[in-house]
Amino acid sequence: MASSTISFTPRQTRSAISAAVLLLTMTLAGCGGIGTVPASGARPSAPASGAPGTTQAMPRQPAADGAASTASVPARLPGLGPRTLAEIPENARQVVLVTGRGKDSPISQVVLYRRTTEGWEPGAAWPAHNALKGWTDDHHAGDLHSPIGVFTLTDAGGRLADPGTRLPYDQSSRGFTLGGTGFEGEPLAGSFDYVVAINYNHKSGTSPLDWTRPLGADKGGGIWLHVDHGGPTHGCVSLAQEHMKELLRTLDPARHPVIVMGDAESLQR
């Protein structure tokens, strides 16, 4: 199925003032743990926001498990080396593959793969953003890099109502509201309309808003899949709103979904 594309204009300059404004306006744990946390652990509040993200065409529906596909599908996930493949759990039947353009690039591509008896069947390729400074094997809070690795996907939420996901969904008009502007001056409103927690330093089985950090606060957290706002993130991976909705409707806990994320060169290890 043909789909439209989103063109991302490379950032030519970054203002230190703009970055400072962004840090002050981020109001919760998402996108790399930027924000202020009440000592009580209560969810922080933020001004109301509204504008949804941009949209694109839906991907084709994958064949049912065990059904033959009309096109050949790879026996192994493409672009992944032995080290990365070894990290994918044996029971994983859904893989969200995020391939970054470069180690220092905030531009990436997302493809949702589904394992069938024929192999790994891909969905559509979706454009995405990752962190401002690219990717790292050793993520720390506030380093403006997205963590490289394989992580489970178990919990979702958002400012808007559940679009029909099988994942546990925490709707909060307060906890997922965001204001301010991003690194390129783009409005952040609507970025957390839909989110999926990436289980990097996140306790599986809890809301994306949960502040528990199993690896310690220094290792960051609040790394999510969320709605794209048209620019780099603090550490998350962002997709057009319609793609986030499609992803939420497709992810199935019974298929043990995981996300495999990193720059193309690192994933080939």
C-alpha cells in the first residue's frame, strides 16, 4: 500500500535559549525523564494543550499467524547482527524495529514486524524522530540520547481515550498534558496524546507515568513511544499520531512485543 511521507528538515542551528525553554516547560517523566517530580510522587500538572500530531496512511494489515503471505518475508529480522538478535526474547512475536539514520542523528525509521510461520512479516515503514544527539549504549538522565537496545513493551497511556489497544492503558488528561516548544521551536502540545512505555529503566506492569527506576535515577527513564511534534526528542521515539494509534491497536501482550532500537550501524553488531 502506498503511503505518504513526512519530510524532516535537518536542524541548521540550535539555540541554547530554545533548549532552556524546552527544559523548563517539560512537565513530566516522558522523553528522557525531563521534568519536576513532587516529593510525594504525585503526578505533576501542566497547562492544557490540544493540537494533535500529523497523520499518514495506515500500514497494510499483516497476515494472521500461520497464514501464507503473498510476498516473501525474511526468515530473520533485516539489518540486525548476531548480538542484537540474541537479545530478542524467543517468545517475541511482534518487534517494533527503530533504525536510526546515524549515531548522531535525530532521524529514524520505524517498521512493525510480526512473526508468522513464513518468517518476519513487515508493516509499512514510518518516519520518526529520536533524541537530539542520536544514540548511546550508556544512557544517562538528561544526556539527550536515545538508548540502544532491545526492550519489552507492556504498558501504554495518554491524554486521549484508549484507541483500542490490548495493552493496559492509563488515560490521564493531567499527567500526559504538555506545553512549551521543542528544540526547533515547534509546539509540543499533543505529544503525549498517545504513548507506549519503552521498558528501559521502567517497571513493567505499571503506568508510563510510574517513577520507579530499577537501574537508578542516574540512568534516566521515561523513554516512550509518543506522538511526533516535528523535531528531535529528549530520548523518546516519536511517530505521527495516526501511526501511534495503529501501533496501539496492533500491539498484543499475547505476542510479547519488544522494541529494537538504535542507529543502523549499532544494530548490525
